Amino acid sequence: QQQVKQSPQSLIVQKGGISIINCAYENTAFDYFPWYQQFPGKGPALLIAIRPDVSEKKEGRFTISFNKSAKQFSLHIMDSQPGDSATYFCAASKAGAGSYQLTFGKGTKLSVIP
Amino acid sequence: KAGVTQTPRYLIKTRGQQVTLSCSPISGHRSVSWYQQTPGQGLQFLFEYFSETQRNKGNFPGRFSGRQFSNSRSEMNVSTLELGDSALYLCASTQTAHTDTQYFGPGTRLTVL
């Protein structure tokens, strides 16, 4: 059972464009939603995270939009740059539940072309 | 502060062998989690340790085990290796006091022949 569904699998965006990656979750107990960026040969690095008490969080060019009723959240990368080319993972966990188990989406490979 | 370190970075083993991977968390971080990353299954949670106790375990066979030491360093062991165990094994540490953020190491690439 895939508890976090991520789309699209791959994405090609022109430099300066907006990259949008979507995730949907099933478990209503999830209350912490991070996004990770992974470059080849590296471990995932936290980009930005949100809790369900807010509908949007912005950090620089990265924005998370969160829709609790639809159980969906998305990552927007504004002014996408070739250096943003990486694989992006959404994740979810039950924060404060005494464990830090993350359930990940399958990932989106983003390519930003000049 | 130094990040999460994992050793070795690369390993080649044959079927039936066993392997031990090591993880040193960020100084002061007490929780260590392990994940398996494969192209087909993505990132899957293996287990989490906190204060030398396993708090949570993912859906993996008993061949996968781990432990945590008093200095928070952790090891995971895979016995009787199978071809399907070839993967990137990632360790993540969490401070636990004020944040849920998990910081990942670079991983150990295990190839089973």
C-alpha cells in the first residue's frame, strides 16, 4: 500500500520557469510533510517542510502548498535553474509520535534546461 | 558541525554473505533511522533507534537488523544476502529535542553479486 503518491515521475522545465510537483497522502494521522532534494551520489537533503496548520510555506524560491481536506500537498520551484536539476521526494510522518519514520513518495526527476 | 557519516561508502558482496554498515549521527542527535533506496521501491524505512532502543521497524525480513550504541552511533546488519538487497542504504539522524528534521548521510552503496 503506497501511502504517499507523487507525480509526475519526471519533469522537464525551461530555465526561469515554474516547476510543480504534487503529492497525495492517505493516512490522516500524518502531520509533518517535508520535501527532500537528492543529487546523484548524495543523500537526500531537506528543502522545506510544512505542518497542516498552515496552507502555504515559502522559503526563497521554494513554496509548499498544503490542502488538508484534499490530503494533497505540492512543491513549487519558482525561477527554476539548471542547478535545481535533481530528484525531489515528498514525505510524510506522524510528528511527535515517538518515532521519526518517514513515508516517501516515489520521487520526481526534475531537469531544468537552459 | 559535521554531518551524518556512513562507512563504508561502497561494498560488493556475494549472495549468502552478511554485511555490517555503520552510521555516525550528527553530534547531539539521539535518533538514528535507516532507509533502503532502490530504483523500483524508492525510499523505504527499515528501522529507527533512540537511546539504544529500536522504536520502530519497517516491513523488512528478519535478516535486516540493527543496533545503536551509547554514543548514538548505529550499525545495521544484513545476513544471508540476496541479489535484491542491492541498494543504497541511507542513515538519517534527528536531534529530537526541538525538531523532527531528519538529516541524511551520503549512504552506503551495497552491490550483491
